[in-house]
Amino acid sequence: MPENDKILDQYRGCLIGLALGDALGVPFEFWKKENVIKYFDNHDLEIKDFSRGDINFPAGFYSDDTAMMICLAESLLEKNFDLDDQFDRYQKWYLTGYATPFDDRSYGIGQQTLKSLMNKIDFNTMDGSDERAGGNGSLMRCAPIGLYYQNQHEEIKNKSLLASYLTHNYHISGWTCTILNTIISFIINGYNKKQIISETKNIYKNTAPNEIIALLEIDYGSMGEFSHNISGYSIDTLKIALWSWLTSENYLESIKKVILLGNDTDTFAAVTGAIAGCYWGYDSIPVEYKLPIKKHDYIVNLAEKL
């Protein structure tokens, strides 16, 4: 594959990988691990419809993870990097259902994001100091920054932190976004898995918090089963995604692994999907999985524009 075609394949794979992970994971959101395992004893991984209470959702439906990713990608393309515009789009999503599968109502908003969108943060106070804001709500949507600023590592760091603080004003949340987007950048540069982790650690070894460096020093390759905490805390979610990507042979394997953990399955799979989709590429994802994603063509178009 010519180099330009390969890069386009990785960009498409990153955003569609995120959306597909979301769509595959959301039917199992907050299921207990043992119940997910029991389900997959009798079923294959598939795009499926699901219900929440008396509401039915069609196969290919995605949640807040993808909707907010779309908002961020659009903002970068139309306004470069504009925090006001990012906030306005997220608020429009929450209030009107903008960027959702049917542009009708938002789904899956987290408490921290809800709090932030109801009370716009003063940009001058975005210092990463709010320990209550350590969840994965900014990590799930941040991949467009890694694509937009590909190979500009200082920009990736600064913009990832700021974009995260808009709703999750905690330095750990911001740094997990920085690491994810740096990994995406190195994937597009053609580095192998070992080089990607090593180079990412080298870039930030003198600036990243100790928890972030420790995350990059884990020997994921020797971990047959995931043996760390399973939660929606941003550090835990990124560990899950790195473990699955580093120990899998293809996109679908990596997604199934994280869904089998239960808990925050849509976001675990969306974060994993952004990395795995970028690494293995759009063309490696079977058509019967990716084409049913709601707004598939629009998301691919965003990736190509980025």
C-alpha cells in the first residue's frame, strides 16, 4: 500500500475503530464481568441492538464517546483549536442531541461532564487540580487531537491537556489523553509496538506525573489476563486499552478482550478501538462490523479531512 494510502487507512481506522468499539461495547455497559463471560459462552462478538429500560436502540448505535469525538473533530477542522467552540458543541450535544446517531437526544453523559456542561469553566482556572475529575470522559473523545497534530508532540501535549480540562480539570485525566494521542502519532509514524511505548515514555519522562510513567513501565505483554483495577478512572481505562492492544493480534480480538472485563465497556472499547483501529487500519476491520455504524460515512469523512 502506498504511504499516503496507508496513512489515510490509519486515520479512518482510528475514528471508525473508536466508534465501532463504542457500538460493540455499549450493549454491555456496566454488566458484571461474569455475566459478560456467560453471554459470550453462547454468542459471538456482533453489532447488536439492545435496550435500556423501555428504550430500544438499533444495532450500530453509538454513545457519548463517539458523539463527543465527532464534536471535537468538527471543531478542530472548522476552528483549529478553540475551547469556546469545543464547549459549545459539547453543550449542543447534551442539550439537543447534536452529533448523536439520529440527532435527537444525548445518551450516556457522565456526571463530571454533565456538571461541567452546566457550569462553564473559567479557562483561567483550568489548572488540573480537581481530583474529583479523574474519570475517562475526556480520554474517550480525544483521539482527533492525535490525528490533527500528528508528529507535533509539544502541541499534542498542550492541546490534549487543555481539551481534557474543559470537562475534566485533573492533570491525570489530561495526561492520559496526552499519552493516547502520542501513541496514535507514533503508530502513524510506522513504529512497532515496543518502540511506541518506549518513545512515548522517553518524551515525557521528565514532565509527566509519576502515575503516568508507571503506567508506561508495566509489562503488558506478559499479562495473560488483565490483573489491574477495572474502572472508569482514566488511568485504569488507559491501562486496559494498552494491555488489550499490546496482547492482541487484530482489532476485533482487542475489542472483545476489553468487553469481557465488564464495567464501562463502551468506553473501554472506544479507547482501545482508537488505538487498535489506527494500528491495524480501517481496511483490516471486517465490513459486516464497520458499515452498520450509524453515521459511518460521515465519520470516515471526518477522518479523511483530519
